[in-house]
Amino acid sequence: MRILLVEDEEYIAEAVEYSLKKHNYSVDLAFDGEYGLDCALSCVYDVIILDIMLPKTDGITVLREMRREGIKTPVLMLTAKGQTNDKIHGLDSGADDYLAKPFDTGELLARLRALGRRSAELSHDGVLSFGDITLNPHTLSLCNGETEVKLTLKEAQLLELLIQRKNTVVTKETIIGKLWGYDSDAEDSHVENQVALLRRKLNQADSKTSVLTLRGVGYRLADSVKKGASR
């Protein structure tokens, strides 16, 4: 399970990161709300742990912006002990659960397991569509009408990410985080190879959907090739 922890108190963040990694979780840290929101919008996390009191952008604002952008990732909100209003605001803004500081590591792990199950349930039948194609990320099937093409796991993960971020450009760094993990040795060439393989599968499905390259920026999906972008 990949977790984003947004917490400005570094000693708390590093202690939680250490505990989670001991239990085989993959953890990325953000120490302010602005960077935390950028990470959350990448759609590569299974659960987000989000503190309310953050520099630059507070946790409630981060959460509301996530939900406004259609990010459904389960969020565990960290609140100050006894601050009932924080809990109410967090839940009303789209948080899935909350935990008051200071908290017990065992309780944190139990809540993460519960949210992880909820995340799996939310995505269980989550067929995605864009243009003339549909993607079933669980059967690794790409369909265009009656034509079905089987994808590899990484091809499906790449297409899923591009569909989820269809209104934005997805950077190579974000793709590496989704397909291999931010702490992997994967390089830009790995991304380029996967994009080429996915384009081949789209051609096999006789789809008008294309993966456009915005040089020096990243990739995005389009219904057809447009001027100024390359395949």
C-alpha cells in the first residue's frame, strides 16, 4: 500500500514513516499543504494521512481541493486532541476518518487497514472510459466497442493514470511513482518504453484515442492527434 503523509512536524512525520515502513508500507512525506496537494493530485496513493494545521495551505483546504478535482483516495485526517470542530469540518469536507494527536501506532495501523479495504472496494468495479475506449483495470482489458485487447499490468496502470488525470498533463516523475515507486531506479526511458507499448495496444484496438507527448512536460490523452503535439 502506498501512503502519502502530509505533516509539518518533521519529527512526527519521520517517526510515523519509520513505523509504517516497518510494516511494509511505502510512504512519501510532504511537510506543507501546497506540496501535499500536488502529491495527492498525482492519483498514485492508496491512502492519504493529512494533518489539519499545515503551512502554506491548511489541511481542510487541501482536502476540499482534492475532492473538487475528483480525487476519491481515502483520507485519514489528523486533528488536535479534543478539537471537535476540526473533526466535524474534516468529515464534512470529505475525510473518511480522523485520528486525534497524540495517537497510538497500533490504532493508526488498524485505521489504515480499514481505509485500505475501503479503497479496494471503491475501485473493485471501477471501469474507466475515455473517448472511444474503456479500461477495466482489474481484468487488464482495453475495449473499443467489440474489440478487446489485453494489457500488461504496467500498461493498464499507465492508462488508468492518464484517464484519471485526463484534464491535465502527467509528468514522467508522476508516471514513475505510479508504475515503479518514487524510490525505484526507473528512469525516463522506462516511461518512454511503456508509453510506446500502450500506443501499440491502442492501435491494436483500432482506437482514435492517442497518447500525446508535450515535449519537456509530459503526456496526456486525446481523442485525436492535434497540431503542436507528437504521438
